[in-house]
Amino acid sequence: MKLLILFLFIISFCWCKVGFGPGEQEWDFVQVRPGAYMFWWLYYTTGNIEDPQKEPLIIWLQGGPGSSSTGYGNFQELGPLDLSLNARNHTWVKDYNVIFIDNPVGTGFSYTNSNAQLATNNTQVAKDLLECIRSFYKKIPIFENTPLYIASESYGGKMGIEFALLLYKEIQQGKIKSNFKGISLIDSWISPVDSVLTWAPFLLGAGLINDDGFKKIDKEAQKCAKFVDEALYSEATEQWLLTEKEIVIVTNNIDLYNIITKVSASPTKRNFCFLRADESDKLNSLMNNDVKKALNLTSNVTWSEDSDAVFDALNEDFMKPVVQIVEEVLNTTSIRVQVVSGVLDLIVDTPGTYQWVKDMHFKDKEIFFNATRYPVTVNNYIEAYYMRYNTFSLYWVLRSGHMVPADNPNAMAKILENLTFFID
């Protein structure tokens, strides 16, 4: 009987640690405030199993807002398995510990008791993330001294930079123990109006529209900018979407996430969402069946690919810039900041990104813009270019659209290496 009990205990213990896919994993829900629950999923690095805390820890934040890190980021971009459950050659887990956080609450497996608990502004999102990582450290304290980095994509960057500043301040005040080092802002929605205003010039320069198309798109973009100038942010968000729709019409259905992607001449879900319809169905089935069962999640928790409710709750905040927060981070902290731009992305296009970076007021700005621009090479091929001075760096990634980790994993690996092994 004792042997049977011991056997069952071992089986139970191992089952709880299995997770879904290869490697050791942990996951949990955190009540970040009354009625609001955030889900995180950690993959321990497979590169140093005995002492995973010796390798950097990276938080991955998806965009949207309302798109799931545990689903899209994990299975479509950088997790150990792809959507067909094949081993991914370029998974970040080979070199880093990676936490996927479904953020904001209401996204992916994260949930609220009612829509009244959904976050309505970036500051609340940052506070929720802080409570999530605080709980994470309490559960797995071995990571408190591990170098921590945030990697964020699209709207995830907008949420991530405010979270980064808040986390830094909490560390300085002794309210949380963390070895936080830096953040990578990948095709991030930092200055929305700069992106919108450069769409028409970018498309014209790329040969995807003519002068007539330029006028039609720019007309809609200027309306959006006017709403932003007048602080009519909900109206600006609506106009942003109308401008995107005008682009789809004028270009006969261009892929907004990668301008050279081969697409049908008829509008599809891919225009405005990350996934094609067949990919979306596959991911939804995977997350709500196999993954949910493997993680032993309760039946009343349902994973969602993109939460319209989360987006709607942040409607007023969507077009607000956070450039001033990037400035504050660069001017008052030691946090390393990377701005990463896929040159084939339209949503957060390279011209718009370069514009807000040039307009920023940060220390060492003059030195930075006089710095040498270097190539990022892998196997003697140029994968990107970058400029760097002190704690700030800017990357232009070749052969990549909005999803840099998936589109050009070779470049992304070098960029992460530059972030995590930065020599002070």
C-alpha cells in the first residue's frame, strides 16, 4: 500500500509539472485586483535545466490589445512548438526562460467576473502586470536575482513600456525584488499618429499605390490626426480603422502586417487580424481542448484569440501616445531600451517609428544620431541594421513585417543577444 501511495504521489507530481509540449513548465492565475484574474505560463529554458535561473528571464507581451501571448505568441512566433505541434528551430526557450502573459485581463485565458473589471487605460494595465509579476516572484522566488527583460510586440509595447517604468520605480522603492534590465519594443504602438500619417507616403514609395491612392489614404489619415490633436481619442480610434479599410480598398487587399505577403484579391480576415481563418480555427481548438486539458484548467475558463471586449474597453486610450514614457525611461532610469522595426510592416511602419524616435527628447540624443549604423549579420548575410548609444538602440529588420520573431528569427536572436548580454 505504501508503495502504491508513493507511486501515485510521484505520478501526480510529475503530471502537474508536465504542461503542454517539451520542457519543464509552470503556470498560474493571479488575482490582480478584485474580479480580475491574469494568467501566466512559464517555460523553463531547455538550455540549462539544472540551473534555469542562471539564464535570462523574458516576459512576452502580445498586442491587440486583446491578443493572447499564450496562444499566438507561443504557437505562432517563439514558443517551443508551432501551430502544427512541430518543434520550432528558433524557439526562444532554447536560450531563455520565457513567461507568456495573457494581458490585459480578459485576454486569452485571463478573465474578469464582468466587463466592469476590464482595464480602460494603460496605467491600469501596467498596475495589473505589476501585480502579476509580484505574484510570480512569490511563487518562484529563485528568479528574483535572474536578469529580467520584457519583449513586447505591437500594442504590447505600449503596455510594456509603462509597465517597465512602474516596475523600475517599485524596485527602487524596495517594494519588489527583481533584477529588471531592459525592454525590447518590437513594432510597437508608441506613437499611433506617426504610424497613421506615414502610411500613404510609405505605400507610395513602395510602389503599392499611385498619386490617387495616396490622396485617398492621406485624406483619411489627416482626419485621424485632427481627432488626436483635438484629444477626441475615441473618434480617432474609429478613424484609424476607417483609414485601414481605405488602404485595403485602394491596394486591392494588401496584407497590413507584411506588405509583400501573397494575398487573395478578395478581403479576408488576415487583413485586420494576425491569423487566417483556418489558422484561427486551429489555434482556438488547440487552446480550448488539448492545452486546456494538459494544464488542468477549469471548464469555466475559455481561451480567446482576440478579445473585442478588451479592445473596446481601451478604445479611448488606443490612439494616445506613450512617447513621453519612453523619454522618461531613457532620461531617468538605467533600463536598456530597444526599438525594433520590421521594414515590411505597415501597421507600425518604419517611417512612423523613425519619426517618433527623431522627435523624442532624451539625453544623448545628438550623440545617438551621430552614431555609426551597423549591419546585423548571421552566416555572412545582413539580417538587419542598428544604431546604439548607451542604453538605447534602434533596429531596422530586413525581410520582416509586423511579427519579427516569426518573420526573421535569425535577426531576432541577435537582437535579443544584444539586449541580454549588453556590456555596460
